[in-house]
Amino acid sequence: MNYFIKNAIIVNEGESFPAHLYIKDGIIAKIVRDGDYFDAGNAQVVDARGKYLIPGVIDEHVHFREPGMTAKADIYSESRAAVAGGVTSYMEMPNTVPQTTTQALLQEKFDLAAEKSLANYSFYIGATNDNLDEA
């Protein structure tokens, strides 16, 4: 689905300005400044009059506890909370059971996130005295 967010105050690259935003296939395709003509076709229109449209937040230090401690939190619940707060991307620490200290365990985290995450994601691999080759 395509979206046309109109009448927003866009905050981007150090400035704020009234404009419209065209999103095509989930990707920002065009910022249309006030006064410029743009045909959004059959895009779903969202009127953002009086609202600011700002870039999403990147949280580069989160603890989602999956695998091993999902009674506390998991990738789905924590990414859902992150998105609700404006976080669009996160990088998760290897504070899990087992700790993410091998390439295989790291790949398992990426596979879990591909199924469960509501935001963009990445994961750190933990460094220990015994995993230099893995890191």
C-alpha cells in the first residue's frame, strides 16, 4: 500500500518545514514541499495538519532477553514497545541464556527477529576470553 502524508511539519537534516511525504511500497519515495505539485495516485491519504513528522529513533543498547529469559521480555514484546515509543531500529546486547557468543547463536537471533520483530534490528555478539575466532 502507498501512503501520502499531507500537511505535516517535517523535521529532517537540521530543518523543519511544511511538506507532504509520499511512501511507496514501504519506502519514503518523495518529500513534496508546500506549493509543489505531486500526484499521489491512489495512495491512502493521511492528514497530518498540526503534527510533526520526525525521523525514527535508533536505540543501540537494548536487552530483549530472548532466548532464555522470555518471562522477562522477548523480541516481539520489546520491539512492540519500542515502536510505540518512536523507536524504528534497535541493536540488542548479548545478555541472554545462552549468551550470544558464537556466529551460530547470532544467526539464531537474526532468524528469531525476522519472524517476531516489529522494528529494524541488529544484534551484538559478545566477546569472551574464548571466542576471538567467532567475534
